[in-house]
Amino acid sequence: SAVISQKPSRDICQRGTSLTIQCQVDSQVTMMFWYRQQPGQSLTLIATANQGSEATYESGFVIDKFPISRPNLTFSTLTVSNMSPEDSSIYLCSVWDSEVQETQYFGPGTRLLVL
Amino acid sequence: GEDVEQSLFLSVREGDSSVINCTYTDSSSTYLYWYKQEPGAGLQLLTYIFSNMDMKQDQRLTVLLNKKDKHLSLRIADTQTGDSAIYFCAESIRGGGNKLTFGTGTQLKVEL
């Protein structure tokens, strides 16, 4: 299975600032995804990070608030812009492993607290 | 539409079997997954089942799928304290290359 790391693992930020979260995979993967898990809640897909093209966002999420980069097949970033306390969540990167199809693996998550 | 439901809590004694249930509404689901989330950790893929299967067994884990009733269950045999975690079921409409819709999560507490 793919090994996924995320940086930072946690952060405390002031409202109005932005934070960029990095996701690194140890192998080339076809698809990378970003999810949000609000406190005590389930996971919600933010967007699919597409290599070489703009990310595909889910309903309720927009590029201006959550810009995403995917410069190659092993790396992606998610920026949480102009943060408010409502953005306090765990942000998780996941990948679709093309070698073991139909499975998605998740990174350890980034725990964000906005004051 | 996609809607995945789970009961919120389950408490069992160590050594007993745990059964975590999940219902989904989208009949187009092709793969159904079980993930485990321990406190402060990310999601660990436990197992998955293709929609044309009724059952899948993997060591202490047994997954049952009733496609007619859109009901999925995860049975953990000989439950241990290390099994205490939140368990999420998730469905994928066209396989892993597409988004997962997660259930609400079931908090499993294993008591001595």
C-alpha cells in the first residue's frame, strides 16, 4: 500500500491567515483527494487534485477558499485561505492506489485549530 | 442520492464479538469499505467488499453485504481493547478512482 505523509501534523492559526498543507506519497498515484473532518463529524470530500490541471471541487467548496496544487504524481498541497474558527478541522489527504485498485489510503491528517 | 448511516456508539466486553452496522441508499455503489480511526490518528483501511459479493472474511473481520436491503455489517471476532476506535463505512459509486461517501462513524468501546 502507498505510504502517505502530511505536513504539518497540527497547527494553531489566527483568523484571517492562510495555511498550506502538504501531502507526499512514496509512489506515483493516479488520483489524490483532500477531505475535511470537522470535530466529531464524518469525512467530507473537498476536491480531487488532478495532476496537470485544475482541481475538481465538490459542492460547497471553492478554489478561492481551498486552492490546491498537484505539480506531480507524488505530491499535492491544500491551502486553507482567510481562515475562520469554522475551518478548525482535520484535513486528510488520500490516494487511489492504482496497483491495488479500488482502494483508497489516507494520510495521518493535519489537525488545524483556528483562533 | 448518497446517504450512509451508522449507529453512533457500540460497547462490548473484551473477548466478545462486535457487530457494526451501516446502511446506504445508493444502489449504484460498487465498492463498500470499512475504515478504522484511532484517537489522534488518520484512517486505516480495514477491508472492502465488491457489491456482487455477499461476504468477505479476513482473519477476525467478517463483512456481510445485503444488497437488497442496502445493509453492510462488520463483525469483529474476539474483540480486544486495541479495537477501540471509530469505525467508518464508506461507499464508492464507480470504484476507488472516484470519491468516497462516508458514514457517520460508530464509536466502539471495548470494556474489560
